[in-house]
Amino acid sequence: MTANCASISCNFDVCQNCKHSCCQDAKPPLTKERMTIITEYLRNHEQAASNVFARSGYSFPSVDSDEFCVFYDKTTKVCQVHKVKPETCRAGPITFDINRATRKVEWFLKTRELCPFAGKLLDDPRKLADHLGFAKIEIMQLICGLDSEALETILARDEPQTFKIGEDFLPKSVLTKFSFE
């Protein structure tokens, strides 16, 4: 399922012609496991693996002077670690929040004005449902893999130009882990 769904997480025809960039000023969160996977990927592809991660409340890919992700190639508009990119990048344009009162993870989709790929998903309910199912798996892996400080920092960030498309109860293990009980 992962190999097939990985292609869903970026529509190159749409993304390469986009006037916005998901790879600028995004700072997607990384679990320790994902950092290890990315580091191994870089080594196996003979790319530099030093100074590629930063931390400010949570770990994320380093950024250049224009705030672009260190893995983003501005010429080709392709992620250099596309096959192993962070969970939120794979899940995009779907994002999340956690509602403490309801103990649910809430799923949001970026607006079509912000993300043409979101517009394509909205135009095809089957593709949206497929991608949402994939995004839920990716994001739940992220939530389960983050420590409480990282999760709190991420949840404090605003996600403008999104709208709610669903919600699910959080697993008890997550509620306990992050002291939501």
C-alpha cells in the first residue's frame, strides 16, 4: 500500500506548476525514526547527511536562507528525499489538529486557492477518500512517534486556509502518552 499511496502524496503535474510552495516555511515535524530513515536514504544515495536537521521545540529539516526545506531542489521543484519524506509532507494537503475537549484528532484540508492539489482532490471524492485514508495513517504514525514537547509546539502553530473534513477519536495510548486524560 505504501508504494502505491506514495504517488498519491504528490501530483507532480499539479505541484510543479504551483505558484505556492509547500516546501517554503513549512518545517515539517520529524520523529527520530523518520530522521534515521532520511539519513540512511541520503547515505545510500551518496548525498550529504550532515546539518540536514534542526530543532526548535521539535525536529524538522533544516532550511536555507529563503526558508526552503534543505531537501527541496528549487530548479527541478522535486524533493530530494521524496520516497522517504516526512509524514506531513506525504499526507499533504491534509493536515491535523487535536481537540483536547473531544479527545479527537481533527482532519483539515488546505483550500484550493492555497493548494491546487487540494482542488484536484476535492473534484474527485474517491481520490480524496483514498488520500485521506493514507494521510490518517501517516499522521497517526507521526503523532504516536513524537514526544509531548514536540506535539505541543506543533499544535501551537496556526494552519490558515484550511477547513475541517473529519475527525477521529485518538487511541488511548496517545491520550495517555500525551496526558490528554
